[in-house]
Amino acid sequence: MFTLPIRSLLFDAVAVLSGRYGAVTERAAAAGCSRQTVYNHAQAADDRLAERDAELAQVRAELAATRTERDLLRTAVQRQMVVQPDGLRHFAIVGLALGMSSRQAEELLGTLLPAEQVPDHSTLNRWAAAAAKQATAVLAELDPLCHAGVETVCADEIFFRGRRH
């Protein structure tokens, strides 16, 4: 390991690489060392630069690998579907309200989510039953208010077959 300051190494390297006749001799005289020492210092500077270049290439390769991994992870995250428990409940309730069986809803959720996140059909049925209980209370209030409008629509449908004149 060199304890020589980098500045001295660089001056020696410049003297060697300049190609000017007598530059190495002048540098050796100025530094108080032999010409061979100037050449050795120039080689040491070159070795340090080569080592730095190798380290830099390694860091660049690691950076490229890290970026590739980051991109793969971003793609995986974008593809991953995150469904909150309320979203699962909503899916189950709407699916069952549209006539889907709880086993069909469970199977569909299994195509979208990892197996450990898919609720079983009994859970889906419990969620639908709870929603039906809430809807019953709301409909009990709304039905009397909508009764007259529904009778009018039914009469229009019967007499005009859904067409307005």
C-alpha cells in the first residue's frame, strides 16, 4: 500500500506519459528520487486507475442488475391485485345478487387472488346474508314510497309494451 500522496503519483505519471525528452529526469530531480522511482510511481498510478475502472465496472453491473430487479418488482406489483376486505365483500354481495352461486364467486376470486386471500363460500354466504338483512330494512322504508310509481310503469308496460308515443 502506498503512502505517497496521489499528487506525487500524478506528477510522476504526467512526466512519464508526456513523452517529452528529459521530463522523467527533471521530475526525478524535483522529487529527489531516481528515474526508476518515477516510472514505478507512474505504473502505480496506472494500476490505481485500472483498479478504479474495474470497481466502477462492477458497480455499474450491480446498478444494472438492481435496476432490472427493480423493474421486475414494479411489474409484479402492477400485476398484483390488492383487494381490501370491503372489496371482497362487495364482490361477493354483488355476485350473489346477480345470481352467481357462492361457489362460483369463490372460483372467480381464485382466478384473481392468491389462494390464501380467497374467502370460502360459507364466508361469502354470510356476507350476502348480512347485506340482505340490511337491504330488507331499507326496502321496507322505500317500498311504500315507490308503490305509485311502480304501478304507473307496470300499466305503461302492459298497454304500450315499453314504447312511449
